[in-house]
Amino acid sequence: MPVIVIGADTEYGLAVAEALTARRGEVRAFVTDPASAPQLRELGIKVAVGDVSDASHIEGAAHRAFSAVVIAEAGLDRRERSFAASHDDLLEAWARGLQDAGVTRIIWMGADDRPPAALLGAECVAIDIRSQSPREAAAEAVRIDDLAEI
């Protein structure tokens, strides 16, 4: 089943995208930085470039994906966010875009042990990266994505 990595142009996002390509199934990436796209495409990943705060961009890239790995850093760094005045607006845009795309499972990857409330409409789990390297966190994301239920 398709999986998308939102924020694949971050250190953790790239590690997750790479780890997901080691198994069968379609891997997609959503990035803001167009310069990161060629490296991901070389791995066989379908790449969408857009505004990370635009729910319609997220929805289009995630359309019919089963799961989404959402990298918190993509909502906290200095990338352009034309459609979100605040971090809460950004999280709501992600939630709306993923829900409208039909995503069933969300794997939140950030410096906390719970996903934001805005994302809790779907089957959702958090990976706390504070004590994990990108490679370790990526392996955990793949493990969770492979589970029948979370």
C-alpha cells in the first residue's frame, strides 16, 4: 500500500523515505525544497514539491496513500508556509489534507511522545525522536507501517 513521507527533505524524513524503499510498495515524498527531489527520485520515490502548509498540496500528494509519515520538523523549520499563520494552522492543514486524501494511518515523528491533537482523526501513533538517530527512527516507522493494526 502506498506510503507518503511529509517532510522528506529533512534529515529524519530522508532516512524514513530511504528505509521504506527497502520493501515492496509505493513510496511517495512531499517536499518544499525542489533541490531535494532528484535524490529521492533516484531511489524510485514519487516526489511532490509544494507548500507544506497548503492542505490541497498535501491532499494531492497523499491521494489514496494508506499511511503518512509526518516529520514534525517540516512544520517547525524555516521553510515557506504561505497558507498557515501559526503552527496550529499548519497542523490543521496537514490533518485536513491527509483526511481528504483518504489516509488511514499517520505516523508522527517529532520530539514528543504524542501526535498533535489535530492529527488524531486517523489511526495515529508517535515516534519520539529525542533519543533516536534518523536511522533508528526510520526503522521504527517502517515497523509501525508494516503492522496490521496500531
